[in-house]
Amino acid sequence: MGNKKLSFLFVSIILVLFAGVNLEAAKSIKFFVLNPPEQILENVKKIAVLDFVDVKNYSRSDDGEKAADFIISSLLNKHRGIHSVTKGILGTIIGKELPGKTFQHGFTTDFYTIAERSRINKIIKEQNFSHSGLVDGKQAAELGKILGVDVVISGTTELTTEKKRYHYETKKGKKVYYFKNEATATLSMRIVRVNTGNIIGQKVATSTVIEMADKKPMDVVREGAINSAASDLVFYFAPSFRLQKIKFQVLKSKQYKNDGKKAIKFLERDELAKSLAIYTSIVDEDPYNHKGIYMQGVLYELACNYDKALERYNMAYQIYNESKDYHNAIERVEGQKALWKQLNKIGIQMTVMDLSLSEEEITDAGKQKVKLKGNSKIRIPVYASLSKGEVIMKVPGGISLEIISKEKDFYKVKLITGEEGYIHIKNAK
């Protein structure tokens, strides 16, 4: 009896969680957006990355070379920061892995020119430069001028590794031992501007990676820790894509509830222009509908039209200043505007998505539709009148038809032939 109760409880919890997934999917959107770094490098196009060196003996090591390799690899990544996203809950057990998406089309994060490693090492050797990890400003300026770069990045590495033994007891009391490989990488970075010799950025990043010893050897775990810390260093000074989640505002008033649902469906299908057309028609009718105004801002933000997005968000906040979502949206878009102002200085331009629609498209976006029950194997009668007399056509189940009006227990619909007829409400979802 106890086991049955536990099973029932588990199933109940799962059902509740699944319900939460559907609710979540309907109220937010996840996408990747370019994020400003902690330290923006103004007027920087060309970068030299020196091999990092071991903090203990200041000699070149594989770890230092790998740190530089990972930094360079990250800088050359066209979509730095974008990764697959789990849709659902409990990770990949119930959730589904989907490719990460961005609406900032036409833009890539490989906008820096990176000096060749072989040339850097050759010049260091020829000029007899010392290589003590965090290169001083004078030496970096000299090296940078020869290389023809704007900034020089140098740094040190410190690695600690440990193989730890763990155990668990079986039901019979027997101890079973297993091992985990643990590596911690600490990378210290310094960024020097070549034309002044000034340090314009410093960052220390630490990352620990732990893996089962029988699955991943220590060398692999060690590399993973260096790679993770190196990524943190790049995120410090280089714009990168970060996962953004924006909450929808659901229109609950009877007058606009159905229109709001339809607009969100368009949005979830990435049909931003059609979604905007619906919210715009709502705001035209109700200029103080702050939720509709906010959703206009969301769509403009997704389209990278940050001026219009900020205008909409500010308007929504003026009408209803108790919403944290509105306040956060204003801060988020202001950050994007500041970032692109800096990127424009180094010749990187933003592409704004066109959300304009033709008159016909706007009309079509606002049309209400009904989806029929069943599938293409069945046929549903369409009547000439409400009396259920003459059947003018039988249409397959599962299709969507444009609603002209709702009359009693029937939907008056428009058929593909242009004819109009009536479908009983029991046949519609």
C-alpha cells in the first residue's frame, strides 16, 4: 500500500511539473542576445595574445599555451556564448535539447583580428623580450607596435589537481570505492593598450572541474578547467551572446484575451511582424493598455530596434511603474544601446529587423481562426445554414479555418473556395 501511495505521489508531481512546463512555455521566450562585457575595449580591432606562463616558475608550459589557445579560439568563435537550451524541466530527463537561437541576425562575434602566435614568439625571441607572464606596460607597448596591434594580452596560470577517493555502502554493508579527478585552474590576465602602455583591464578567473576518474583522465579534466577559466576571461572584455529570458505579459481582459493569445503564438513561431500587428491594433484601441505596450517593446527588442523598444518600455512604465519587468526591460535595452555605441566605433553595425507588414498581411494577422478536431482521414460537414440542412462541403479534420462570426452553437467560417458555411462547435478545438 505504501509503495502505491508513493507511486501515485510521484506521478502527481510529474503531472504538476509538466503543467508548469506548458505554462512556462506560454509566458516567456528564451533567446541569445549580445551582452556588453564588464570592460569594453574602446577603439580596439587588433589583439595579440601571449602564451600564459606558470605562476610558480615563470617558464613556458603546456598549461600556459593552452590558456592562450582557448582564449584565441573563443575570440574566433562566430557565435560565442550560444549553446543548446533545454526546454522543459529536470534537465534532459524530461526536457528537450533545442539549438540556441538569436534574433540578432547577420552579426558574428569574431570581429577582432588576432595576431599569429608564431609571429609573436618569433619577435619575442628576436627582440630578447622577457616572458614573465604579466608583461609590463612598456614591454607590451614595444611588442605591440612591432606586431601592429591595439592591445596585448598576457597572463599567468596556476593549476592544482587531485585524485579523490569516495565510497558508498551497499545494502549488505560492503564499501565500494570510486575515484574522481579534480582540477582547479586560476588564470590572471592583464590587457595593455599599445599606444599608451597603460593597463586597461585586469581579471582573475578560477574554475574547478570534477569528473569520474574512470571516464575522464586527469589531463582532460585539467584542460576543461583551463578552458572554462579562459572563457570567463574572454567574457570579461569581449561582447558575447548570453541567454536571455523575457516574460510575456498575458492580456486577461475579455476584450483582448483571444487576440493576446494569438499574438503570443505568432511570437513563439518567430513571426514577429504579425505579432506586432496584433498588439499595435490593441494599443490603438486602448492607448493605456500597458501590457500591450510592453509587448510591443518586447517585439522591437527582439528585432534589435532598441530606440523603439525603449520608447515602448518607458511608456509602459509611466502607466504602471510597479512592474519590475518594465524596469528591468528599460535597463536591459539601455545596456544594449551602450554596447552598440561602442561597437559602432570599431565599425561593427547592427542589423535591425524590418517588422512592417502589407495591409493584406495586417488584415490576415488579425483574423480569428478555428482548428477542427480529428485528422485528415475524417471529414467534417460544413452546412449552408444554422438549420443543419444542406451540406455544402465536407472538410478534413485537423485543418484551420477563418472565423467570420460565432452564432449560437456554430462557427461561420470561410472555406478555401471562398464560400461561407457553418461548422458545429463540437467539431472545433
